[in-house]
Amino acid sequence: MKVVAICNRKGGCGKTTTAVNLAAEWAARGLRILLIDLDSQGHAGLGFGIRAGSRAPAVHAVFTRPDFDLREAIRDTEVENVAVAPADPSFEGGSADQGVYALDRQLRLPSIAERFDVVILDTPPSIGSLLINALAAADGALVPMVPHALSAEGIQQFSRLFFRVASMIKPDLRLLGIVPVMVNPRIGHQRRVLEAVAAEFGAHRVVGGIRMDISLAEAFAAGEPIRAFAPNSRGASDYSDLADDVSHIWELPRSTSRPMGHSNLGG
């Protein structure tokens, strides 16, 4: 099992869209995916039509209850090979008091680690205990960004945290890449920002490239990934290419013959 954190210090940069659509693309390739929604806004779950009820178990209990079993929060979706652990919209970040390895301890239990091939962590847009927990649990990180100056600053802020976590908490944490989203190649400012990011972090760190496509927003509103909602759209094509690019960088298996099933998704 591999764990990827989708991160950026700045909000509105396509983290959740990327998490949802990578989950769907890898699932379509036969990988068993668990999408964990660490942002209390709960949008990642909505991308698959899942929202935690007011009393339903949610992933944020990992950070507040030492006796909580993450399997209680995992829910099947209508997309084959994808399960979601939805967010608790009432969670307050300051109440995360189980230490930086709280999430990692849960994910490495055999009941989770043997059940899924890839865990995707959709993270909140803030530097705090949840993001540090996500990075401490992750094997790699992807950083979506909208190519404008403020987003570039967000990457710089995130990179400082990333390398601090990699040096002090998770030595084998890997930066898989920076993913430009909402790209319009005709906009000169975007090209200049991407050139600056490539110069600072290395051109090999800039992966994929998701073009502007209203279908991506419409798919979210419908509670579906883009490959199901508009399979012939630019967004579907771009996220398919991104899934292949990251699979190659990260050496993910192309597929698995093991069915996901549902028997171990309960408490």
C-alpha cells in the first residue's frame, strides 16, 4: 500500500478535484483506492456523492479518540474499487491531540494496509496538525497549483513545511510533483509563473497539467468523477494522463487482480 497526500498551503488550487479524479482514474486501472477527506469542508466525499451524517463516524475521530478504528468511517462508493472516509464538518483543528503519527498508525494496520493499494489524503489548506499528520503518514506528496503568483508563494510556504517534516518526522517522504491546474496556455502570466516554478523546483517536478474545463466543476456538482460525468472532456483526458504520469514516477502497479469487496469495511 502507498499513501499520497494532496497538499498546498493555499486553498482553491484544485487539491480536492485532483484527489477525487486521481482516485477514479487509478480505480479504473484496477487499483483499490481509499480516499480520506481531512478537510472539514467535506468536499472530497461529495466528489463521490458521500457526506458524513451528523452522527456517522468520520475520519477526524482518529485525532480526537484514542479508541477509534478508522474502518468505522470507511464507506463504499458507487465507483468500483473506491471507498471514502468522509470528513467531520464540525471538526475544529485545535482538537487534534493524538500526536503526529495518529493517522499513520491507523493506515499501517493490516486491516487497512492489506485492503487497499493506494490511500489518497485530501488535506486542508492550512499548516497545522492535520497537514503534519498527513505528511507523516504519506509516502509521497502531490502539490496542485493554479499558475499565478499567489499560488507560487503557497508552494514556497508548503515546501518549507514539507522539507521540515521530511527531515524530522518522515525521512523517506517523497515530493512526487507539482501539478498545474486550471491551465490556459494562452495566458502569458501563467507561462511565466510555471517557468519560475520549474526553475526553482526543477522542471522534472512539474507533472501533468490540467486545462481549464467547466466540466470538472459540473462533475463535482453531480457527485461524480470527471471520467464518469464527461469521459470525452479535456478534464477527463488530462486527469487520465496525470494518473499515468504519477504511476510511472511512483512505480505504482498497473492493476491488481484482487477484488476490493466489502467484508472488512466495517468496524
